[in-house]
Amino acid sequence: MNGKKLWYTKAASEWTQALPLGNGHMGAMCYGDASGRYDLSENTCWSGKEGIAPLRENAAASMSQARQALLDRDYKRAEALLENCTGIKENYGTQVPMGRLTAGVEEMPLRLYRELDLETGTASETLEFEEKTVTRESFLSNPDRIMGVRIRAQKGIPACCVWVEGWSQPSNTKWDPKGQTLTVHGRALENIHSDGLSGVSYSMLLHYETDGTVSWNRRGLVIEGASKVTVWLAAATDLFEKDPDAACLKQVQRALQKGWEAVRRDHLTEYQAGMKASSFSLPDVRANLPTDERIRAFAENGGDDGGLIALFFEYGRYLLFSSSRKDSALPAALQGVWNDDRACRMEWTDDMHLDVNTQMNYYPAENTGLGDCTAPLFGWIKNTLVPHGRKIAKQLYGKKGWCAHTVSNAYGFAAPGWDVGWGLTVSAGGWAAYQIWEHYLFTKDRAFLEEYFSVLYENAEFLAGILMEDPETGMLLPVPSYSPENSFLYEGERFCMTAGASFDVTVAKRSFQIVRCAAGLLGREDAFTDSLKEILEKLPPLQTGAKGQIMEWFLDYEEAYPDHRHTSHLLALHPFGLIDPAKDKKLAEAARISLDLRLGENAQDIVYANWAGALLILYYARLLDGEKAGEFVKPMIAFLSRENMMITHQGETTSVTGGIYELDGNTGFTAGVAEMLVQGYSDVIRILPAVPKSWKTGAFENLRVYGGHQVSAVWDETGVSVRILAGTDGEIRISCLGKEQKFYAEKGECCRYLFSMTL
């Protein structure tokens, strides 16, 4: 059996059992039941609209006063003032489901088998009846922007039903018997995150082909006497398309002209070019079990199934690749390209969360060979977020450059969120922009850096503009400042806003370093970039507190919630790489103590959040602690994943039972495992730096490090065989099993080394 399959012997009864398909534009959750239910989504299907005036009256004056109050440590007054600086929700909106497709049979089978093949990006079902077997195959093509479903049976398909309908009202479905089409028109309307009147218009066009007879009843189109039924479905909105109907028609006509085999072939070519860029394997233990049973067995047997860990690694890559292609109109939202119809109905939405989630969606992109998937994120930042961020920087803070805060959307919302307790992540834009620099470090693409230099430069301008001198130390502190969604105790009261929180200081420091370096590389130095050298010298260093931990705030305040899920004060460890345990043991130990404190006896918040669990893998990998990293791999699978391997956010913060899926849990897991296997953020490439002893044998191919070098390794109890394919010219240092090799390689040169020491 193909080791990269999710497979089951029963149909899905709920969303977290359904199997996801995606092409970077459209998503489908395949239930695999006899009726052929697919929940449909599209990444531009958003309620709300672009905000005209997202700030409150006199917000700028309130911000100016609040900043001085924060510097004076008058936190009560400051937070009262900041209440007037929060953004206005109004028609903020959210990504919403688009509709539902039905393409299946009305008779219940005796037996059912369904699978998702990660090697081909296809979902398939086998329905066994008393005297016949029906097969159904589905895929979403990126080259042709189309969904294809094909149903076949040699002895004839039982009565088949085909229908498509929109999610929100008003929506309507029309049948054209002559044209063999169903058309849907609707609006993406909801009244939780918008006014119920604002949202994009969407279109869906379904074309069917069959050798049977077609009639209509109240359940949809009924096809009888057929041996095959082929369905093509296209979807579009007017967010970026002037004429969604025309876009859908073009896609369907192209599919009809090419035919099933050609569309499927082109889908496979494009899909496999991305997904086969890297791989990872551990020995399979229970590949013969259906995936839902395999997950349960993993939980019951202490996480002994290495093959399942490798499958989860690949699944995270698959979910990112399905959600975000080079030509996607928008970056991956909180749930990727899918929507469970619950996240968009909660206090938080299916949007771009910039205080960790959007960044984590893309954490495994560069190092697992999916660097092209970052294009929609960077394009959205540059073309949509930055223009709005410039306005907010000027109107709210009176500063140059651009900024963003905790949340954003398809329309580039850049104002603070609508609650002081979570909405004022003033450095969120810098954190998001950091991944632009990461892309350059992996690719060394000078033209790319030229294109996006202004994004980095202008955010650094803003961050420099909000620095204020601490009267006691003379240090420069970002004000206002915040440690995302956490709070501290001061004089017996709880506050969240301060001056010089470690998170903001770290983002500012890394931003200034990057802009200085990029300006030097591009010959773009000026008075501002020259000034950053002195500014950097006046920023506070990472400080350790009384407990030996990295201080979360400028002063050693007690945390209001010691087990808080956010650990943004550890950005210096990951992803910024400012703490290298091989070079700075003191700060590395302080980071470890910080994690120990978060994971105290009564810790719940940090272990119930899917992305927080993934961060623990990343942190311990960077600390070169394979046993601890491996320890947190297990609950991600055994406790937080659902039957369809989607990792969910549990706990009280969801306000719903059963957990909410977020893409960042899966992608963060993949990024964490990749860091366990190879690290190349410093001047040495570390091979197997954080692999637990239980991973006695395994292999990975073509994981990336800075410079675009592709690293492969095979290991067992006797040693490690390493292959390096150079991405750029220059000296390369590798470390493995406590030994180092140093060599010069030209781009495209392949070097091999054998480290024959017992692991």
C-alpha cells in the first residue's frame, strides 16, 4: 500500500472526518459517503468590505497620551485611553463557506472504502453493492482552476443524484438541461463579523456528462441507467474577478475541451512537482490499519508508529500546498482554503491572525521545498496590507512607514483589533514581514529582495518611530507594547499593555538588523539605515528574570496566566534564530526555563492550543533536545488531531465543543519535525540535531536550509549517510553526530558524507 494515504472503511459523518482537497483557490471537504457530499469553499469568498474609517474619533490624541502613560507605568490610565484606540469591527467580515456539492448514489452500499492519496492529490471511494461496484474519484486542479468528479461502474451506477447549492442567502440554483449545467449565484453574507448586507458575490458553474438519462426531483438531478458520470465544477467571486460568471464558464469550457484524462494529467504534473520536492520517512508499524484506527492505536501504544508521524509531516505540507499556491489570490486564512462553518461564527474568525497563526501557516514552506507557496502571502502584504498600514501608522500614531496589528482580512484591515486585551499587537506587521527576509535567505534571489525591500524598510521606519526613551535606563522601548494575548500583574491588578515587552523589542531588533543588511546588499543605504546602528545599540538586550527565565516584559512582572498559550517572548529562539544554543548557552537555558514555567503542574492553556503544541516542538528542536521535541510530537497526534488528521484547537478559548480546526497546527507540526531533522539557520548545517532515540532508523530527502542547499540523510544504528546539493556557491559546514565537515561547493554540486558513529 502507498504509505502516503489516509484511508477509511466508513464514510465521514462530520467535517473533522471528511478529507480535504484544494488547489490554492478552491477547497472541498469530501465526506466519501454514498451520496457524494462535498463542502465547498473558495479563498476569496468573504463577507464584509473594505473599511473606510476604521478608527475612532480622537484616537490619535488618545494614543499619544496613552504612550506617555505607559512610559510612566500608569497602566490603568493607559489602558483606559487605549480603549479609544481600538479598531472598529463594523464590516470586518470573515471567509465563509461557499456551498455544497452532491455527486453520488441514493442506494446505501454494503461496504465502503475511501482514501486521500497524498502522492496524487486525489480522493477516491469504492462502494460495494450486492452485484456491482461503484468507484468515485475527485481532484481539484490548479492549472485548470476546476474540480473534477468522476463516477463509474461497469454494471451500471444505481440511481445517481447531482446537485450544487450556495451557503448563504440569497442563493439560487438553476438547471439548464440543454447546456447540461447547474448555475449558482449568491452573496457571502453573515451578521456576526459584518452587517449581514456586505460581502462578495459568488458564482458556481457545474457541468455534467453522462451516458444515462437525466431528470429532476426536489433533491436535485437524478441520473439513471448510466455507467459513468463526470462532473466539472468551477467557482469564482467578484473580489478580484470583474465577471465571476465568465471566469467560471472559461474554466469549464477549457476542461471540456481537454477532457478528463488531460486535465487529470496536468493536475498530477503540477501537483507532484510541488509535493515531491522533499520527503521524510520512519518505519511503518500499523499501515495496515485504517487511519482513524491507526491514530487511536498510536495514542494507546505510546506513539510507537513512526510511519504515522511521517504521514502527519507530509499531511502538513499537503494542507499548505492545497491552501496556498503561487497564483492564489489571497494567503491561507486561519483554516487554510477550507471553512468548517464554525470558525466564522465565533468571536474569532476565519481570517488572517497576525499574532502567530498566519506566520505559522507558512513556517514549513521554505525548509520543506514549498517556497513558492509564500507568494500570495507576500503579494497580499505588499499590495493590500501595506497601503492600509501606512494610513493607520500616520492617522493613529503620527509615524512614517506602515503597521499592522493582531488581525487582518482580505481587504487589508490594519487597525488594532476591537479589544485592548488582544487587539494591539503593534509589531505584527514586522513579524509577518520577517518571512520575506527568510525567503531571501533560502533563495538568495536578489530581484525578489529588491521587489520587497520597501516593505521591510517602511515597517522598520514605523517601529523606529514608536520607540521612546526610558527615563530610568536611557534605553529605547517600543511604546505601546504588548506580549500577544498575555497579561501581567502590577500593584495587584492585571494589565496587558506596557512599554518594551520582549516580543516587540525582539521584532524591532530583527527588523532593524534585516533592513541594515538588505540595504547594504542592494546598495540602498541612506540616513535612516545608517541611524539604525545607533538605535540597535540602545535597544534592551534579552533579559533574564528572577526565576532564570527570559523576561516577557521590560520589568520582571509576574504573569497573570503562567500557562498562557502564547510564547511570543521566545521569538529570538524561533523563528529569528537570535539564540543559538551552541553559542549562547545562558540564553538557551533561560529559554528552556521559560518553557518549564509555561508547562507547570496545572498547565492547560498551552497544551490545548494546536499551534502552541507545535511551537513546543519547534522550540525544543532549536534547543537541540530531541527527547523533549519528540515528547510533544505525540499529543499533537494522539490528543489534538481528529479522524481526518486535521489538528484542532481545544479548550475554553474556542467556546465550542469538539475543537476548532486551524491550519497552523498541522503546518507547525511539519515545521517542527523538519527542525528536528535538519537546521541551517546559523553558520553550520546541523544534521539530525534533535531526533529522539526512538527514531532509530529513518530518512529524509531534499529539506532546505539557508542558501537553498538541499539536504538528504539516511540513518540507522550504525551511522548517518548525508547528501548535500549546493544551492549557491560557497563554503558549507555540516555537523552530525558531534563531528564537523567543511567544504567548498559550487551551485548544483552534490557532496556526500558518511558519519559512522552510533546514534
